[in-house]
Amino acid sequence: MVGVLCDCLLLYPRRCTHGHLLQEEAVVVVNSLAEVGIDHLLEAFNDAFSDYDVPMQMDKTQLVRHMHTNGCSLDDSVGLFDEERLVGFLLVARRTTTAYDGGTGIRVAYRGQGLAHLLIDEAIKHTAKRGCTSFVLEVLDTNERAKKLYEKHGFATIRTLACHRRERPTPLREGTLKLEQQSELCLGRGECQPSWQYSEQSLKAGSYTGFAIVCNRETVGTLCLDTKRGMIAQIFIEPNQRRRGYAKEALLAAQALCESDHLSFYNVDTACLDLQGFLAAVGFHCVLTQSEMHRSLTPQARA
């Protein structure tokens, strides 16, 4: 398997959970994913997430979309190889001086050997050599083992992100408010800082559509929505138009546009109390929370 990570191939003995070598010559190779085909990555991804707390099985289109939306690069991403078989991965995205973990996984049969530590160590070294000064990721709060793993590598929780869901309301009523599709995605500037997955750059790269929220021919806000999956990325009402029921009515209108039987609103900062309260008031319930974790990096000159 060719490809260079940090200017070298790194070889590690592959050990079982009792610390003994499985085979005297057997090694795990830490390498870039630059020359890994998407089919091989997909197989490893679905194996690694087969017992995840939240269903994460993807098809090829979904995995490609996930990587494209978040800006993940196979050249920057890290893999573990047993001979030529991909057995672990850490998907990496970079924007300016910030790196993002788009997904870390180890095949089920290779767990308990400390291999995740190798992935994280090499991803940190690699992104630091590319000039990154910070590394960010999200981890489910139910996954205490993963949180402790990242903490051992210097990551600390910065904030908690809540994921909300609301089933289709019935019946849908006709309102005075309309959603008019934007020709180009244009987001409002709200008080809540979006997570990496819902940043403007991610939304413009993804399958999201922007809508102007219009009442009596006046634009009172904006809505960003993935109509196929029923995923809301942002809802924004102009400050002078708030407390008039526009946000609630916009959600009803959004539901009518969606193919799904529900609406989801993920990665909402729990410190944004107004938004959290609004979502609860209109029937959303929190299905899970995540910790957003950051680690500072010291940029390193390439050898």
C-alpha cells in the first residue's frame, strides 16, 4: 500500500489483548488514505460503526457526501493497515489552521490493541506539519470510552451539543408565511456558533437548500434545510421580527417540503437557551448530546 504520511511509513507490532504478538512478522502500518478506494473505506467504515450507539451504516453515496460536506481529504486522513487490508481510519478535514476529525473507527476484530492511539497520534503530527493550530471533533456523551481516549491525547470539552427530533405534526395548516427558495445559499447571522458540520462552508458543500422566510412580501428570516432527510441546519428570524410566531410557522412550512416523516435539528449549543426553549415549545425532543472537544496544536516545519 503506497502513500506517505508524515514523510514515512510507520510500522507497529500487532498485538492481541494479552500483549502477545499474533504473528512474529505481522505488523500494522500507519499510512495515508490517499490511495485507498472508496469501496475499501466504506467496508471498513461500516464494520467499525456496526455496533455504534447511533446507527451509522452508509452506502457509497452517503459516505462520499459526508466527506465532501465536511471537507475530509483522503490525503490528510490516516489509516491502519494489516498487510493491504484497511483495519482502522481517522478521517481528517482542514480549513485554514483548524483540523477536524470527520470519523474515527477500528474494525471490530482489531479492537482492544491500542490502535486508536496510533491513529490519533499520527493525525495530530500530520496536521501540525500542515500548519494547523487546533484540532476539533465531536463525540457522543454516551461513549465515555472514546471521550477518555481523546482526553488522554490532550482534547478537552468546550461545549455540549444537543440533537433534537420532532415527528411530523398533523394536520398541517395553511399559514400566511411562505418559504421562497434562494438561488444561492445565504444564511442569517445568529447568536449561536455553529458546529463544523453546520458551518457555512459545510452547508454550501452539502445537500442543503436555503429559503427566505417571507410574510406579506417581507423577508423576516432565513431557513436552511435538507429536504430529503428533514435536517434543519439553521433557522434565523430578524431581531425586529421575533416573538411573532414566524419560526414556528416556518417549521410547519418546512415539514411540508420534506420527504421524511420527521424534522431533525442537530448540534445545537446547549448554551443557546432561547433556541433550546423554542425547540422544546414546538414539540422537539432531545435524542442525544455530544461533546465538542478541542486540542491546541503546535505547528511544525516539514522535514
